[in-house]
Amino acid sequence: MEKRSDIETGAALPSGPTKKETPMRETQVRESYAVETRDLTMLFGKFKALDKLNLRIQRGIIYGLLGPNGAGKTTAIKIACGLLTPTGGQAFVLGTKVPNRSILPQIGYMPQETALYVELSVHQNMELFGELYGMTPKKIAEKEDELLRFVALEKWKHSPVANLSGGMRHRTSLACSMIHEPRILLLDEPTVGVDPELRSAFWQYFTALKQSGVTIIITTHYMDEAQHCDKIGLVRQGRLIADGTPLEITKETKTTNLEDAFLALSRGQETS
Ligand SMILES: Nc1ncnc2c1ncn2[C@@H]1O[C@H](COP(=O)(O)OP(=O)(O)O)[C@@H](O)[C@H]1O
Ligand SMILES: [Mg+2]
């Protein structure tokens, strides 16, 4: 069983990405956004998973992409990671139009379905991810130890992933997504199936990461998680139906919680 008392969030914060800022050129005005999409559209056959989605996500914040299952959240994240090419519109990550290989080192991606090699150990998985990003063995070792402290998995370093609990696999996946010190983390439902205690610890990790300068974009269908986000975007049927701070959205809709706000906005769309 996993020892939850191991979780000492904030005790060992990972260092943020090494700052390698280049002077901003006139043409890179869009770089002020971590992610920007313009009429982003994704068709799967005749089905429109994204329908002119327009997002503007500032850097250095925690942004929550909220919406029910099937709203298009994963599709949007996959486009930002360069795993899917949109059928319409454009997406920019740190000012670079995606898909583009050159931006990949800046992005950390934790997929909705944990993608780890279960027969390999935590250490071997992390090493593999580091190597994929062209990191030196020395750098991987340094970063790995720091991240394993951060996700409280040092004792499990040499255990096969197959032997880990679901929560520990999630933490391994999170650590793997951060090995290369990305400037943006795209986390697709990182807290689904995670018990409340660990969920709370995860949010502490994310807040600590934000403080180290990383932009974090999280998808979730748990409306209550929005309270941890600086800003949120509510997505429905591939469209952004509201965007702002949780307080702004509830105020605008004259509701007291985001679930009611979402319903009010959905009703408004249907009658308009
Ligand atoms: N590769 C695909 N082929 C066909 N339909 C897809 C594909 N990927 C996603 N979809 C559909 O697109 C819609 C949006 O999916 P997704 O982005 O996964 O939503 P969410 O992450 O918000 O649950 C869903 O109706 C889903 O079934
Ligand atoms: Mg999804």
C-alpha cells in the first residue's frame, strides 16, 4: 500500500525551467500567451469535436479547461501538443504555430490515459522520457531525484510501474511529464480516479510549479476543481462558452457555483 504520509508537498519543489528568453521580436507578439487558439476546429469525419474554439491563456497561470465528457478538451490538448493537426483554424504555443517539433521541449504532457511502460521501473521510465528529450544522463539523474522527491516516490524508484498503485502511477506520469523542465504543462484530467487526499496534494504540486514560473493547463470535468485555477474556460460541444476567473463567471451568470453557471450558460446557448 502506498504511504500517504510520504507526501510532503512543497518540501522539495522542482526548479522551474531554465530561463532562456530570447528578445521578443515584433512578429512574436503572440508569445505573450502560453496558448492561443483561433477558430480552432477539429473534424473527425463529419463530427465536429472542436467548433471554432478561441482560447487565450496567459503565461504563468493555472488555467482549467472545464467541460463535460465529449466537450473537446482532450482534442484541444492533443492539438497543443502537436499530436493532432487541426482541420481548421490555428493553435499557437508560446507564439509558435503548432504542430511544430521545435516547441516540443517546452511542453510537458500528461495524457488522460497514463502512458508508462509498466514492465519498466519508475527510474527506467523517467530515464526513457529524459532520453527522448535529448537530455544527458547526468542531467536526467539530477532532475529525476528532484522530481521523485517532489512526488514522494523516492522509495519506489526501482519498482516496476506494474507494482504501483493507481495514484503512484499518476505521480510517476506527472514526474515523467516534467523531466525536461517544460515551460508549459498540459495535464489531461490528472486528478480523475485520484482519491481526495492525493488530489489535494496534486493541487499543491501544481501551485508550487506555477510559483516556479510554469504555465499549467489542466482539463477536468470536476467543476469543484475550478476553485484552484486562476482562470477557467468552460467548453461545451467544442466551443468556449465562458472564460475568466471562477468569480467572474459566477458573477456574470448570477450563480453561486460553476456547475450552475455552466447550466445557465448552456441554457442561454440553446435559447439563443
Ligand atoms: N479520433 C477520434 N475519432 C472520432 N471521434 C473522436 C476522436 N477523438 C475524439 N472524438 C470525439 O470527439 C468528441 C470530443 O472528444 P474529447 O476531445 O476526447 O472530449 P473530452 O476530452 O472533453 O471528453 C467526443 O465526442 C469524441 O467521441
Ligand atoms: Mg478527455
